[in-house]
Amino acid sequence: MSLTKRDLVTVDDLSNKEIESIFSLADQMSDTLYEQSEVCKGKIMASLFFEPSTRTRLSFEAAMHRLGGNVITAMDVKATSLAKGESIADMARVIGSYADIMVIRHPWEGAAKVAAEYAGIPVINAGDGGHEHPTQTLCDLFSLKKEKGAIDGLNIALCGDLKYGRTIHSLTYALARMGASIIFCPGDGYEIPDYVVKKLTEEYGGELRKIAANDVPSLAGVVSGDKAELDALYLTPSTPHQPALLTDIGMRVDLKQGVDALYVTRLQKERTNTSDDDVKKSYPVIDKKTLKGKEFKETLVMHPLPRVDELAYEVDSDPRSIYFKQAARGVPVRMALISMLLGAKNIEMPDVEAGKASPPIYQREFGARCHNPNCAAVHEARYIDPKFAIVNFKPLTLRCVYCERETQPKYMASTKWHQGTIENKLYHNVQSHLLAKIDTSNMLFFESEEDAKAHGFKPSRFAEKGKKGGTDQ
Ligand code: CP
């Protein structure tokens, strides 16, 4: 098993064992930072940052320089031909012929996946809108492991903007897979999105429970407003899971043992329309007083940075604060990642155990579509057909493969409609028993009856829910 020529678009592109192997190389490299200048000699990294960045861009670039490679950079959409209407696909194809590896940050969710589909070189997602930021998660996990020895069994509280915080989304998936328990402490209105929770519970075998805020009194002070309850996600070993991802499932952890890390995040103001005053009133702030609680005695204070007002400067000198160490570790972690994706370093890894089969993929140029206006596939619809994983049949649920938002189309048909006669070009309600009879490769999904009719289909007696002969609910 090797990481050579692979992409890193989502944290799920790496198994737990692969993450461990990146960390052992990062450890070696951080001890010998100045002795790595031959590792990627002659290689070029394209560094494309179409949103502001200090840490991710500069640590990637520093990493490539330390490895002896070269860097080409674009930092502003307006300074590239994207501003003239060029597609991400064309840009990626061209850059793929100039560079050996690409790092891309873009405001659209799924943009790195689009780039990866066309570049022909390894592509690393450095943040795609409010979706994911997998290399920040590598830095976070690396820090947790260094400070606490292991991830399995830790209690991690995530605080602040859990809705738009891409670092939060990638981190929750990895923590859940590695056996940590997660306590969600969102700012008011910035709760963890349903699509993230669904993935955690339905795919990773997590169990979401409400806990009384006064079970962890110090955390009750962290959440904004007078919340009586917090959401906590536990992993339970009895729940079915993907063996490839969940190699070390921890038992449910007793919250009374305290919080191992408090991961603080700023409000992603650039993704909301909220006014400064509204936010200041309700957004949680971590300061010395917060950290006095007994649950925080051994707590690491973490932050992906940049910080704004949510973490008081007075906490910087507290030995529990590790956010600047977390940022510094970005260089060796990214050195390890780049050199492994380029095939310049290989660590022997056992083959990943066979996991749960991937859900069937549904892609059509018409019918069901993604409703996330910030999805890269929606923006680039001129050449990308809507593409979904069929993650559930009852109720029928499609997940966009680019931004992971879900949609539940109401009507279906089969591409094998003709069977010799035009009269058989019929559509049905997805709640009908016919859904189970159509081969997934022949399925067609429509959002509305108008949509189905516009494509020449007529209603069958199973089109209407509740009608005689209709859906069998
Ligand atoms: N943590 C992080 O992504 O920081 P930058 O936005 O500065 O890259």
C-alpha cells in the first residue's frame, strides 16, 4: 500500500494506518528538518490559494522548499484566467502539465475534487468552502498524539462555528474513526450540520446523545446562551462500522474524567451574513476564567488559527495552550505528506482491510441535482453532470459526491422504460415498491412530476403517494 500519486481531497482518502505512517515520517522529518533538501529535488508544487491563508499556504510552501523542491503560486482568482471564465477543469489540466503536485484552496465546496478529476497529478485540498480541510486535521491529530500519546479514548470538545468550520468537519470524521468521543459546543446558530452528523452516525458507527450541560459544568459556560443540553458523539464498538477506517474503536468514555482537548474555532464570517454585533453577543469566548473548571485541568487548548475574539490572548501563556505548536507542526506534517504523494518517500504499509462496499454512484445529465449553491459541481455545471452516492434507499437519499449535501428526489423511472413500447415510459413515486425492482444502473430520479414529464415520462399508477395502487406505505 502506498500513497504515491494519490489525492487528498477528504480526510476519508486516508485510512487510520496511512495517517499513522504520515505521522511517523513527519516525526523523522521534524528531527532532521535541514537534511531533507534532496527528497523532492527537481519537483514543482503548484500552490493555488483562492481564499486568504497564512498557515496552510506558507507551511506547504516552506515544506516544499525544505524538501528541495520548487513552488509556483497563484493567490488570487482575479490574477488567473478563472477571472476570464476559465473552468477549474481546464485550469487543473494545464497546471497538471506544469507541476508535479497541486495544493488548492477555493471557496466552492468540492472544488478540490473537481481539480483532482482533471489534473493528472496528486491534488491536495487546502480547504474547499465550508466543507473540509484535511491537512489541518493531520496537524491537529499529530498534535493530539504528541501531547496525549493516542487519540483512542480521548474526550474532545469542539467549540464555536461547527456549521461552516471546515477544519471541524474533517476533524470530527477522523476523531470518530480513531475512537475519540466528541462533545459539540456550538455558538448559537452554528451547530454541526445534519449531513456531518448523519455521516458520523450512519457510516462511522457513532452514537449521538444529548448530555446535560451540567454533567460537564465548565462546558456549560462555553456554549452560548443558556443551553441545558449538549450533543455528544460516542463510538460504540457494537455498531457496524467500516473495518478499513475503524481499526481502534474505543469504549465510551466517562465524561467525568474531564475534557482532553478544547478545540476552539472562529466564526467563519466570510460564509455568513451575520452582523458583527449579533455575533459578539452570542459567540462563545474562551478565557482564563473558562479554563478554571475542574474538567479543564488537563485540557489542551487547540485552535486551527487564525483567531479573532473567541480565544483571549491571556490564555497564550497557559501551558495548556498548544495552538502555536499546532501551527508549527504543519511544516513536518506537510513535508511528509508531499513526499509520500510524490513517491519520494515510501513507508511500508499493510494493505487496508476490506471495508464496507462503497454505495452505488448515480450520475445523469438531467433529473436530480445538488441544491447547494456553493457546490463546485453546481458552479461548473457546464461540464459536470450531477453525481451522487445513493446512501440510502428508504428513504431514498442521494449525497452529492462533490459537496456531500444530501437530496431526496421524489420520483423515479427506469432507463429500460421502452421494453418495446412508448406506453411504458412511466415514472413512479420513489416510495413505491418498484424502486427495489429497478437495477441501480438503470435508475433515473426526478425532483418533481414536471421534471419527469419534461423528459417525456408519464405518471404510472405508482406515481402518487396515497392513491389506490400508488405507493405501498
Ligand atoms: N488553519 C488555517 O487553515 O489557517 P490559514 O487560513 O491561515 O491557512
